[in-house]
Amino acid sequence: MRGLTQTAALELGRDHIRVNTIHPGLIATSFIHEPAAGAVAAIADFYSPEPFAIPRLGEPTDVSRLLLFLTSSDASFITGSEYVIDGGLLLGPALQAETA
């Protein structure tokens, strides 16, 4: 995706077309909270965001706000970029504060 995004941004930039990608983590939607057809449990039943940097599932509005920003004139000089919106999930578990 990175290469495709950057190539498209290079090819389309002179036509005033910006190309960026959004890579969401676990977002609180029915896909996460309801079992898939034939499944006995939902994805959320196997995942806890507690150990990660931002200990919650993402909300659809989190992704929407990023999308609105990227399509706004405030982002008119941004192209060829990728945006991971996962609350730090890909970073791994956060360090826990030591208790004295």
C-alpha cells in the first residue's frame, strides 16, 4: 500500500489530486462486536485494548475526523502519506508504571 500510495501521489499530484491512505486498527463497529456468520464469538471477545497506549477501541468518528481533515483545505499540502489510526496497537503493549 505504501508504494502504491506514493506512486499514485507522484503521478496525480500535478493534476491537483492528493493520495493518502488510512489504516485503521480495531474500530468499534458491528463487525467487531457481533459474531460473523457461523462464528460463536465476536472479535471483541478475543481482544482487550487495556495493554496498549490508548486503552480503548477506536470509534468510527475517530476515523471520520481523520478523513475529514485529509479532504479539507487544511491538508492541501499532504500527499503520499499513510495514516495508522489504531491507538498504538501496532506499537505493542505500553510499558506499565512501576508501583513503589
